[in-house]
Amino acid sequence: MIADKIYAAFEEASQRNTRPRKLIAERLVELAQSGADFTIDDLWQELREGEPHLGRATVYRSVEMLVNARLLDRIEFADGSHHYRVCGGNHHHHHLTCIRCHRVVEVDVCLPVDQFAAIGNQTNFDIEGHSLTLFGRCEDCRTAKM
Amino acid sequence: MIADKIYAAFEEASQRNTRPRKLIAERLVELAQSGADFTIDDLWQELREGEPHLGRATVYRSVEMLVNARLLDRIEFADGSHHYRVCGGNHHHHHLTCIRCHRVVEVDVCLPVDQFAAIGNQTNFDIEGHSLTLFGRCEDCRTAKM
DNA sequence: ATGCATGCAAACCATTTGCATATCC
DNA sequence: GGATATGCAAATGGTTTGCATGCAT
């Protein structure tokens, strides 16, 4: 069903059902199951093992579509690097990332809703969105020497 | 006094009181007063008017020191661009940015503290920090045609 | 057959780095 | 005088773009 959503997103964003997109979708389904996060380069390298001519740009273009379709979350690290993660695209959530290994975990915390309204009034902005990321150190990295 | 803090930060980060740093500090004091946010390139261009040989790298290096000293806040936009803002380095706050004009406003909202502890327990992470940014549309941009 | 998506390579752009020189102490 | 910050230019790294070709429809 996550697979269906991905295919649906591709179909909606454009019109052709191509081999590269199939490969990307398949890999993303696996990544969705493991809950793992990845960089664009990770994804490209992995896909290239089975399809040496697959272009980097194709991966960028596909990922962009899926981010727009809210099927992938883009996570920004303090060092400027980006990771991605398959997210059902359903419930509202944010991320907690490990400072050391860059692992990403979904979390449900958020600001109380009335806060948004209050800020809107106070500043005279229409609040349209927000991003919240927590930083920490995961169990493994805490145990590791440094 | 913000000026003092900036000089103190430079002194602490290294040892020399150079002309480029003086110029940077002066400009930042002005920017602190107006509360305006800026990009590194903005800053460089402005400084270059009075000091044509000032190097871009010098600005990058100085800004980095001041960000580390918590005198400048780095704000990331969704499009990946970075803006900076002089912040006293005192009270905890976050930012509200205008989607259209990129104006930046400080806000005091934050997660309730107990939430952090809860998430820490739940995920087995040591929570060390967080970033929260609100996105919206400011009054001017709402009135503007698009 | 038509035209969109791809692959490739070059272009981009912000940022970093190496190094000779100028500057500060 | 000796060391460090600077300026410059080149390198970097992630991402985007232009274009000829291939492939899905």
C-alpha cells in the first residue's frame, strides 16, 4: 500500500511508468519497511548496483516529486546535509536525529495548537507551517567511546 | 553592549583585533539595532563598498565564530538558503519567517519542557537541543497582489 | 509517431581550503 | 620578528540544467 501510494504519486506528478521509477519505488518500499533514512547519494549508489546507467539526476527528480507528494520527508542536519525518509504521508510528526550517527526517529511531540494562533495574532502573520527537529544522542552512540 | 559581546567573542575565538573584524563588528551592531536579517553575501557586499579588498572567506570565517559564540542565529529556509540575525545570545527563542519576503521575526513559543524529557525516555536518546521554525505570511505580503 | 523522461556532462552556487602575503602584537 | 588572519583563487560537494537520445504510450 505504501507501494501504491508511491506509484500513484508518480502518476499524478507526470505520466509515464518507466523502469527507473519502478526501481526507485521498489527500493523505497524496502526502506519504508525498515524505517531507515537515507541520502540521495545512498539511494543512487544502491540503485546503481543493479542498474549501472541510472542517472543521478533521475534520482533527484524522482525524490523531488515524492517530497512534494509528502511521501518522503526531507530532514536537514545542522551540518547542512539532507536525509530522506519514507513517511506514510498521514499523521503529523517531527523528527529526532542523532548528532553522531545521523539516525532519524519519528516523534509525536508538537506545539500546542493554540500557540500557533496566539503567535499569528501577536505577529500579524498567517501561520502556514512549521518545522521542528530535536537533536540528541542515541543509545548506541552514547555507549560508543566518543 | 552588543558591540562588546561581539568583540569579546572575537577575542575569545582567536587573538587578533584586525581591521576586517572591526568592520564586521560595526556593521553587525547596526544590524542588531535594526533587527534585520541578512545573508553572508549581503554582508560581504555591504562591507565591500567601504573596503573593496575585503575577502569573502573572511566574512565566512568571522560569521562562523559568531554563530559558535551564539551571537548570531543561522536561519535555514525551506529552499536551503541561509539568513543570519544578531541575537543577544541570551534568552531562548525561535523564528517565524515569511514565506514570501523571507523576513524573520523572533518568537517565544516552544515545547513544554516536560515533553523533552518524555521523548528522551521514550526513545532512549539524550536530548541535547532542538530547532523550531514557523513559516507564514507577513501582513505586507498578505496584502500584496501575490 | 510523438513527445516525455532519461542519462550524461556541464553549469551552478554556496562554502571551504591552500597558500603567499600583509598585518598585528 | 614571529605568528596569525587575510585575500585571493582554486577546489569542493551537493544540486540543477541543457540537450540529444531512448522509450513508453
